[in-house]
Amino acid sequence: MPFVGGSGSGSMSWDAERISGPDGEDWRVPVPELEARQTRLSSALAEAGTESVLIDDPVELYWLTGGRQSSLLLIGAEGSGISNTQWVRRSVVRARYEAGGDGSPHSIETQSRMSEFEGNLVAVGCTQAPGMLGGKVPNSRWSFLSSKMGGLGGESEDCTGMLYALRETKSEWELEMHRESGRINRMMFEVVRDQGGLGQTEIGMAAAADEVSRAAGFGGRIRMRTWPMDCDRVVIAAGRSGAVPSYFDSGVAGLGASPISSLGAGFARVAQGEPVLVDIVHVHRGYVSDCTRIFSAGRLSDEWMQRLDDMSEVSDFVIDGLGRGVDCSAVWNEGSEMVSDMGYAGHLMGMPPDQARFLGHSVGLELDETPVVANGFDRPLPMGGTMAIEPKVIYPEGAIGTEDTWMRGADGMECLTMGEPFSDADGVVG
């Protein structure tokens, strides 16, 4: 039966339990997860000597409260006596439901006028201005909030790095989200294989992958930290499209659909015997998986296959080093030297002057988390850390490489995205 249009008056009430995953599945973050995260943050605040932190960034709100309603969340340091409280502008009902209802680990209140905000902070135990996320909120927002709590002692500290560090280590529940994200990612590649081919457009194949992702629950957003980066999560670069640079700090950006969307799939068509690089990001309940596979219509030349084999060797080297706890910067230095010895120095992650300078980036609720396999990250990937490892080489004729998302565990690196390799007589390469 087709839809019927209308603009009826509707009801004044709504059903919070209608918020669910497929087939009525409860997709809320488990309350024990939220409790553990808030406890970890409280401990970190105490260790840093910071009384509390005030959070209004959507990603950090989701991580700590299970939702991203328009609100301000206060988390107190361990031993501070501060009551963890979320002041919600809208929607209070939804915020309560998504935080676990009566089991919520923090108090949830309606946000009053901002002229009363300082009094609200004092009422829950604050004696000093809480820290904020200076690395995420605009300066105007920082200044506005500071002006509303000027009577409290001290200046707000920037607690951005504290939150980033806490989120580097994933819980087992979060790892399950990453694994499921990787499984759906695999399904997206399968539909590209089945519906793509000679003469197909990049953007048409991306649309087929999008349909799979949406049906599985993708919410339409890829979160990024780096300003002003945004991301199309299906980059398909057929042949020479792989050499086209863009604003995006990555080895391969693709043509994009238009100058305002200059990343991702464009209108180029697949030609015989050239590499088709497909780089897919899927997000399952907030958690990123990032993978690349190479396809072709007809078999690739021996030269392209050798390049792919070499990038797989580089990937294995990076994975081994990270799994043994080698500093990310050291892995970058040794890995890029390895690539140079192979003869690819001018092609690694782009061509001069548009080369990206990394071999892997951490993922989580955001695509560009830390640490990164790059200069400046003189520390290892932590236990429970999740990283997309992606050595690629780019030539005027196209791009080729490999990428999967990995987790460092007690026994080394676990791949969160790898399925069985797939290939067929038409030259598809897994």
C-alpha cells in the first residue's frame, strides 16, 4: 500500500521505547558501560587535580550518557563530593531513556536559564570553575560558558586530551561494536563486487554499498575531530581517479560528486584492467570500521599486483610492530623507510606535493582518533586500542593498497574487519 500524505494534528505525547534498533532491538549503551566510563573519567580528574569537567560535545556526551541530547554534563572528580549531573535543554525524556531510565548513573534535570547556571553548579558541589573541552568547542562557546560561572574560583582547564586518552582504550562491549561494524563493512564490499563491473560508475557502486549500510543501521554521520574535516564514507576510485588529490588528509580521496563534495565516488566509469580502489567506512552504533579492497574488471597487470603484494608486506610489518608495543612513531619511521627501499617513496599515500604522512590512524567513535602511525606519536598503541592500518601507493594511472581495522590485545593484533579473501575469474581482488 502506498503512503498517504497528510498533516494531522498528531498526539501531544510520544513513546520513548519506539527508539530501537532493527526488530525492536535495544540499541542503548548498557548502563554498566556508562558507569565504568564515568568512573574512569572521575579517577582521571582526581589524578590531574581537576575538580570537575563540563561537557557539551556530542561525541563525548554519547560516550558518557548514552545519548547526544542538547545538554550540559558535569562529571566530578573522585572524592570531590560532586553529583554527576546532566542539564538537558531538549529532550529530557529522551535523555533519561537513552541513559538507562531509572538506572541512569547520573542525575538528569531540565536545564534552567543560563543566568542560574552558576547556582546549579554550586548546588551539586562545585567550588571551582569546571574544566571544559577547549579542543572541541568554539572559542565563543568557551567564552559564553565561562561568563556564566565567573563567580566560581579559578579558570577552566582544557580537558580535551583527558577524554581523548580515556577513549583510546576500548571496552569489550565497544570491541563487539567494532566487530559488528566490520561484518557490515564486509557486506558492503560484497555488493560492490556483485553489482560493480566494467562500465559502472563509481557513484553508482557507492550507492549500492550505501543501501546495505543504511539497512543495517548506519545513521548517516562520520564523526571527525580535525577541523574542518568532513568525510564521505565510501571512496571509490576507478583507475586515474585514484591520483586526484583533495582537501582530505588521506592517501586516496577520489573525485567526489562535486566541488563541495570533493571526496568519495564520482562519475568516472570502470575500465578494463585498471585497479578500482574501494575504501569504506561503516559506523555501527557509533563505532567505526575502516577497510579498503581492490577490484578490477579483468585481471590486473603483474606490476599492479606486485605493488599490492608490497603494500600487504608493509601492512604486516606495521601490524607486527604495533602488536609488540613498538612506538607508533618508530613504526612510521621504519615502515616508510621500508617503502622507500621498495622504490615507492614518491608514491606512498599520495604523490608530491600531496602525500599524507601516516600508515595508520586510530578509530573509535571518530574516524581520526589517536594515536597515529606517524611522527610525533612516541608511544605505543595501547592495549584495547583500535587502528585502521592502510599503506597505499598512488600513481597517475591509479591507486592500490590495503586497509583493515585492528585491535591490540594481549596476544598481539586482532583484525576486526577481515573476512575470507574473495576473487573470481573477472579479476576481483580481495
